[in-house]
Amino acid sequence: MQTIDIHAARTQFSQLVEQAAAGEEIIIVKAGKPVCRLIPLELEKKELRKLDIATGERLVPDDVDAMFAQKIEEIFYAERESSSSSGTGELHRP
């Protein structure tokens, strides 16, 4: 893992991006204190998955109920209508 001052990072940014894309992690420091980390995207995804698994929590979009409402309704009514056609009674959609 490479550590570089923010001023040097500014002048070498393209090179640092290439290094990160090749799999290297780079810590950028300001006044000697780490302020950010430049990492390849694949590593970030793996780290996020690890954190997600470790916490047992899942991120759920605010509109999760609306996301699949139509598909769920289609599946629900398809199953109900097939049982209805077998003589178990009528089903009317709202």
C-alpha cells in the first residue's frame, strides 16, 4: 500500500489512477494524516459485500414496495386464476 501527500497526488493523479486500476491501494494524506484511499472498484465491491455480510444488514431502497408490485400482482393473480379455473371459485381483480 502506497502513501502519498495530497499535493504530490494532485500532480501524479493519472499515474495513481493507473496504479489503483492495476490493483494497488493508495492512501492520500494531508498534513501527515490519512484523508482518503484510492482503491480499484472491484476491491471496493468486495469490501462492501464483506461489510454487508458481517453486519447482517441489507440496504433496501425506499421504493422497494413499488419496485416489483406489478410483477407480484401478476404472479399472485396468475396462480389464483389457475386455481379458479379448476373449479375452486371465482376471483375478481380489484
